[in-house]
Amino acid sequence: MKKSHIFIVLALNITILSGCGSIEPAESEPSNTLISDQTAVTDISDIYVDNVEVHTEETEIASEITTEMTTTGKAPLVTVSTLPESFQIDVEPIMQEPELPTGCEITSLTCLLNYLGFKVDKVVMADTYLDSVMENGTNYSFFEKYIGDPHADGYGCYSPVIMKAATEYLADQNSSLEPVNLSGSTKEELFYVIASNHPIVIWNTVYAQYVEGQYAWTKPDGEDVYWNNYEHCMLLSGYDIPSNTVTLCDPLRGEVQYDIDQFFAVYDELMYQQAMTIY
């Protein structure tokens, strides 16, 4: 059902920085208090539902992630039957700046690829494998393209774009590894993947802030497109249930820890439960 929203129509040559590298956090350090700063949209809950319905085919629900096999007959992604209270994967962070100030998504994928032994550079990934569009960006959604320029004035992209980049890079390497769409997975399902030694590219916000402000436009086909101004992408590398923290390689800050409850409130409610890995 069509809803009435306030729209900010963007110029075709995107000039307003709104990607992961352009937002100053609302606080100098991460906060365990959920905060809200709704700025351009009248009903964020309706928007979240609308986008999930529109992109159901791109965000496969991973309700049986602990038992599914891949199409190639590989062993299950998850190899542990009991979830440990904590687990940490040793991953070397890669920083997006200065070369990719708004390129958190492709930098997080590069971090995962380097962990897996591929010594590829983030700029090579951005320039060769990231499907981006600068002009006529409002003809697309963030599930279809990286909108803008990750070297400068970029907004960003959602998980299908990074899945595509990973698929093309691995094919060029003649690798047997495959990208795995974890979008729709619960917190516990993702922890099982981590405990099986698989870091996860995951969508959240800068400093894991619960901020609801959005920019929006309407595509030529009539689809409404929404973008959280604080969108950010990181590599989830660990969790600690007793301390209620998750560990991430944040391409803006290095290795950081965030409160589990706040991090997954953002993941669940603002970022469409988007995540992927490779194995």
C-alpha cells in the first residue's frame, strides 16, 4: 500500500556526503542507550516493513542455517552443535580511509577476503568489482547498485551488491569458495557461523547508533528507496555473551566492541538483517 512520506530528492550527480565515512557520531564513544534522530521520514516502522517486503527475494531467511548444504555439496557452513559462550576470530582490520572515505562495504569485503588468504587491495576491489553508479543514481536502489563514488561522494550499497562483487572476484580467482547470503539470520544463527570460524560482513550504523534519519527518492518504476544516513558496514569477528559484547573490524575505527543488544537492535530494525560471508 502506498504511504505518504517526506522525500528528499537527490541531484543526479550526488554531491551530499551520506555514506559511512561522512557522519560524525552523535556521541564521542558508543553508547548503550538507544537513541533516535528521525529526520526525513514520517513513519520509520512502515518504511522498514515496506523495504523488507520489496526485497524478500534478495534477503533470504536463513532459518535453517545450521543444517543447510551448498549446491556444490560442500559440508555445512556451521560445524558446531553447541554454541560457545564466546568466540573470537583473529582478523586483521583494514581501514577504508583515506582512499575510500565512503567505501565501508567493499572494504569490509576486502577484509574478509584477506582473512581467507586473498591478498587483494580494497581500491582494486572498489574499482574492478564494485557495481557503482554516479550519474542517474536515483534510478536505482541500494540493493541494486553502490550509489555514488566510494573514493569521494558516496552513499553506499546493501548486501546483494557485495554478494555480486564477491562472486565475480572469486570466479576470477578460480576459487572453490562461495559467497553465502546470511541476510535474515538471527543473532544466534550468526553466532553459530562465527563459532565455525567464518567472519561475517554485516550492516549496521556508525558507532552502532540507533538513528532513524533517512534520505529517500522514488525510482522511475515507482519503487520508494530509503537510506539511513548513518549506514555502515563492518566485519563481525567475535562475540562474548557473558560480557554482552560483539567484536568487529570497523573500517573506520579498527577492532572495536559494541553492546550486543544495541548492535542487533540496529541490525534487526534499521538495516534489514543484512549479512554475508564466504566459505
